Amino acid sequence: MRNKKAIRSTETVKLGAVISINPDSVEKDFPFETIKYIDISSVGSGTLNGLSEIKFSEAPSRAKRLVNSADTILSTVRPNRRSFLFVKNPEPNIVVSTGFAVLRATDKIDSRYLYYTVTHQPFTDYLMNNAKGAAYPAVDTDTIARAEIWLPPLPTQRKIAAILSAYDDLIENNLRRIKILEEMAQLIYREWFVNFRFPEHEKVRMLESGMGMIPEGWEVKSVRDVATLHRGKSYRGADLTNEGGLPFLNLKCIERGGGFRLDGLKRYKGDYESKRTARPGDIIIAVTDMTQERRLVAHAARVPHFGEPIAMISMDLVKAEPRDDVAKEYLHGMFRFSGFSDEVKQHANGVNVLHLNPERIEEYEFPLPPPDLRRSYAQFSADVYKQCDTLHIKNINLHRTRDLLLPKLISGELDVSELDIDIGEEPA
């Protein structure tokens, strides 16, 4: 990479002069009976982690915003959580929560350049400094509109956006590959252990059990019989930092439907407790849910390789540690793919915040297959997750390099015409 200091010849402008904010909303003549709803819990830092498909007549009152392709949606509630997304080819019935501001570029600003401008850390800091409210700090659209940004000529904007989006496109492609691999693991688990069509199942009799008919040689067990649960660490806001300390896994690391997210990972600098830590390959389960709609509670995730050997876990999570004769890969499949979440989350309770007693997890019963069948699945899924871990590490490297470039390009510190970058699969 070659670069030199850029000379900023362009004055800053107010963001509201070059974009429109919340241009389209749902009207009475909205033509769709069913919507695909994007709420705050659906969106990470540039990632979409599932949609809620619901009847329009039953949609929450916050389901109001409409989006076009190339819009940016930016959370106005708790902006420090950095929930934002660049919208690509949305289906016509997608509706976005009013917890987001929809930002649409005019002909004065490149839509991708807009996205990178409002999603780098100084812009988040600006929003936080102007947020109102203690429990749920939020910003209004006027605050967004009066933000000052550096606006170079359109050709320069497009070059900056092309460089940064090349990294994001690789990251997105790796995430798609991870999803396909996880779907392979799910397919085999459900075929073998839910539908009971495991290898040579034709030779095995079905017998009556407390859970209905199960194959001969299988046993009805509870989670308590096969694993020990460890609650995560209680913490204060002062215990979290952006640098130093151990990685800190919390609710934001759990995807809707299960799975793990690394975006926005905080770090913990408080007291160390080994039983409240997790390592790559460990299983963590959400026992708290802030949405009141049971979107995350009881969902499980396997901790991927995240570039470090150990992390602290939040009290909103529990770690499931299997006994010696039960492989983590099999137990992870049971939590993710057996229907565990749908059943257990019904026991969560609370007024403002849902809580799930870990005992409810321990009481969950399922048909446990014989050791040889568990080992066969564990070996298959271990190979799958090894590939997933490799892709996670690649994405960490891509994120790191992009995050180093982004503030320098968006601020004009680097002259884009002097950059010579070969992104490849794994940038240095």
C-alpha cells in the first residue's frame, strides 16, 4: 500500500443538505398483507441477522419505515450499540422499525460513501454526545441532519466507497459460506436425531418412551444429565472498554435463531473468574431478552475462533459444559436444531426484561442417541465448524484492515488517488 497525506480542499457540509431522512413510510393503502420486519435486534454493525415475517395487521406500531436499495438504516436508539445496515435489493414488503433513521442519498453524495461516513466511530461519538435520555439514550433526525461531514467530489467519493466496499463484500461472502456450512450441520442433525433417519435406521426398532416412539438403544435424558451450566459474570458499565482486557461475550453475540456474531465485541477489564469464561468451541445460551418478544432468549451459539484463546461471558448468558462422554459438537446441535429454543423460551418471564431461569434449561428433555452415533455426528460437524472458524478468522483480518482504512479515507487523511491496494482473500 502506498499513500501520502491528502490535502483537504473541500469544506464540510451539513449531512441534511445532501440526503433525505425517513423519506417513505407505510400508508393506509399499503398493499401487502404480510411484512418482513426489521427491528433493532435484527441488525448488527453492518449485518442483518434474520427478519420477522408477520401479518401487517398484527405488526407492532413501530413498523413504519420503508426502504429502497442503497438506503442506509441507522439506529437512533442507543447509538453506542452501532446498529446499522446498507440495504441491498430489499423485497417490496420489507418494513423497518422507527427505531432506525432511513438515510437516502441525493445526487450530491454516493450512497456507499454516505454509509461509511455515518458508520465510522467519530459519527457514533457525535450521536452519543447529542443523545437524550438516561435509560434509552436516543437522537432525533435534526441531530443527524446537522452533523457536519467531509464531502469530496463524487469521483473521489466513489473511489473511497469502492475500496471499503470491496472489504465488506468479501466479509459478506464469507458470512454466506458460514451460513451454508451451518445449514449442512443442521440438515444432518435433524435427519438423524429428529426424523430418526440415521445410517442403518431401517434395522433399528422403534420403542415407546416418555417422549413417544424413539429408536431402540436411545434414552430420554435431560440437559442436567449431560451437561453443567455456568452463569456468566455480572458487570458494570465501567468494567467494559474498547481496548485491553478480555473479549466480552454478551447478548449481542447471539443471533436470532442461534448462531454467533462478532460485530461490536466489547472487552472486559474487571475481575477474572475462570468458570465464567468461554473458549472457541464452547456453547453459550441466552437467558435474558430485552425485546419482550422472546427473540433471543434460549437461543444457543457455538463460540467461533475469534483470534484470542479465552473470553468472559455476561450474566445474560450461560455456558453449557458437556460431560466427558458427550461431544460439544453433538450438544451444540441439540441446542440449535432440536426445537430446544421454541420449547424452553416459553418459560421466560418478566415485565420490562425477560429472564429465563437456567433450571428450565437443565430440565429440558430429549432423546439421547447411542455414543457411536453421537461421535459420527460430532466428527462430521467438527469438520464443518473448522471451516467456519477459518472463515471467521479471515473476516477478523478483513474487518481489522478495513477499520484502519475507513477513518483515514472518510476524513481525507489519505489521498485515494495515491492508494494501491490488493485486497485478495486475506489483507495484511
